[in-house]
Amino acid sequence: MKQIFILLLTLTFCSTSIWSQKNDVRSFSLVEAASYAVNNNIDVKNALVDIADADARVVEAKSFGIPQANFKMDYSRFIKLPVTVLPEEFGLDPATGMPNPNFDNEVAFGVKNSFNAKLEVSSLLFDGSYLVGLQAAKLYTNQSKLQLEQVKDEVMSSVRDAYLPALVVEENKKILNKNLESIEQLLFETKELYKAGFAEQLDIDRLELTKANLMAEVENLDDQYQLATNYLKFQMGYPVHQEIRLSDDLNALLKIPSDNDLNGPVNYGERSDYTVVQSAVTLNELNVKRFKAGYLPQLLAFGSYGVLRQGNRISEGAWSDNAVVGLQLNVPIFDGFDKKAKVQRASLQLEMVKNRKTQLEQAIELQVKTARTQYLNAMNRLEDRSKNLTLAEKIYNTTRIKYKEGVGSSLEISQAEQSLYQSQSNYINAKYDVLVAKINLDKALGK
């Protein structure tokens, strides 16, 4: 009995957890969706890894100029000592100057066992290339941070591009549901008129067909909304299997740009991609400077201390020690024009980056000008579509009144409906065009 109770309790807990997961639907505004993406998108995470790698490179670059210490130890045993052949002069008798017949000119120098331990220390005192390279390493870290901001901007732009279509689908669905309610009410009234003999079966059939078409469009929009939100979740880095809800609406996002945004001067520094190019120019300038510094002398200090034990037997060997300190000056004289070629290549690379910077400035100017024009045109179209929608609603309401009073036909109702639906669609699309134009303007201005 106790086991059955535990099993029921476990099943109840699991079912409650599953129900909670299914009903745990998060709501996102456009700003919240972009903020979530900045913290969860894979590209942003990779950019953070690049920053960590850049920090490690700085440590790596510094290590070359920090004093180095190494301890070495070795042991060797000669199984057979090497033989040295002495010149014949070593075998002459000093008294007579004649060769000694007992002289053996093959002599083995050394002992069988040798143990050596040494501590070596070295330090770089001056190297022009090292100093410039250290500056470049630090600047590279800064560039990685700038690239992170660029990636964040691109991710937020992708989220905005994915959020708006889903929002438009949702807005269209709201309008279709409202139209469906209106058709159902009109269908009910028409059926009552038919019972009273003031309407025909054809009128009912036509409204039934309109209702069926609207319901089919609503189902189609449900599928489109699912696809749109799945793409949005992908851009956000949000789990695709979890549901989300969009809390913004098109009207809330229709913010009019400032006069400075529409007419003011362009500030290149607001664009993250421009700051990255500026940093690349500085890096390439340091690269040229680094190769030129290769013509300067290099000065190093070194020192070592070691102990040595030698003997035919380790236990009977003799100890000796040694120590040395010194300076090493390396002066480049001729390297086969290697540094000259490197300086030339680095200078050409710098010129290319500067050209890219100039090209980006021209592109930004064009993007801002185009975005401003597109926004103004989109606003004009929205104003026209709004007037058309107001007129279509007025015509539809008037036609419904005439139909209820028996002085209008169902054909007029159908025509008015189609005009209304088309005007509604045009108005929603015009709203979407304005939002896209506003986003493109913000993107061009670096906002």
C-alpha cells in the first residue's frame, strides 16, 4: 500500500512538472528579445572567447621580456671511454730526442661517470620589436572588445529583423479574428432576415464562404506565426522547443525619429564596424613600426651556476662548481633584405586597411542617405494607407446599414468586405515598411 502511495505521488509530481513546463511561456518585447540574444547567441559567446584569447596573447607577448630561468640536470656514463690519438712528438725521449718504443699514442681521457646540474637565468634588456609588439598585443585586446560590440549590434539587428515579421503575422491574425467576428454577426443577422423572408439562401451561402475563407486564412497565419517565432528563437539563442509570446505591438514600435536623425550630420564613430576598422588601422601602423624596430640592436643579460661530479665511480667522484654572468649584444647588419621586405608588405597592408576605412565612410554616407529617404517614403505610404483604410471602413459600415435596412445587396456587402480586407492588409504592410525603414535608419546611424 505504501509503495502504491509513493508511485501515485511521483506520477502526480511528474505530471505537475510537465504541465508547468508546457504553460511556462515567456513573454518578450523587442528590447527584451535583443537583450536575451546578446547574452545567449552563439556568435556573442564566440566573441567573448576571442577576448579571452586576446588576453592570453598579451600574457604571451609579455613573457618574452620577463626574466627566464631554467634548471638543467644530466647524468652520463661512458661504457667505453673515447680514445684520443696523441701526436708522435709526445713519445720522444726528452733526453735523447729518440722515439720511446714503449710509448702508446692511444690515450683515453675522462672518467666513466659524469653528473651535471645547472641553473641558467636570462633577461631581455632592450628590444625595439618587443616594445612595439607589446603595444600591439594590448591594442589587439581592445580590438577584440570592439569586435564584440560589432557582433552584439549584428545579433540585435538580426533579432529585430526576425521579431517584426512575427509581429506582423500576429497583428494580421488579430484583424482577421475581428473580421471573423463581424462576419459571424452578419451571418446571424442574415439568417434571421432569411427566416423573415427578407434575404435569400444565396446571401447566406456567400457569407458562409467568406467565413470559411477567413478561418482558413487564420489557420495559415498560425502556421506562419510558428515558423516566424521559431526563426526568432534561433536568432535569440532561445530553446526552439519552448514557447514564447511577443509583448510588443506595431503601434508601440512606431516611434518617430528625431530631426537630427533625419537631417543631422553623420557620425562615423557611432558605428561599431567603423571603430573596428579604425583599430585595424592603428594595429597595422604598429606592425610597420615593429618591423622597422628590427633594425635596432638587441641587448640581453645572462647568468648561470652549475655543479659537476666526475669519477669512475659515483661514490668516489670529485665535485666542482662554476658560475658565469655576461651580456649579449646582437646588432643586425645584413639579413638579405628580409626586414626591408617585411616593412614593405606591412606598409602595403596598412594602405589597404586605410582604403577600406575610406570605402566604409562612403558606404555609411550612402546607407544613411538611403535609409532617410526610405523612411520618409514609408511614412508617406502609411499616411495614404491609413486614409484608404478609414474610407474602406466607412464604406463597409454604410453598406451593412443599407443591407440591414433592405436597400442593399449581399453582393455590395461582399465587395465592401474585399475592399476592407485589402485596405487592412495594405495598412499592416505599410506599418511594417515604416518599422523596417526605422530599423535600417537606426542601423545606418549606429544606434
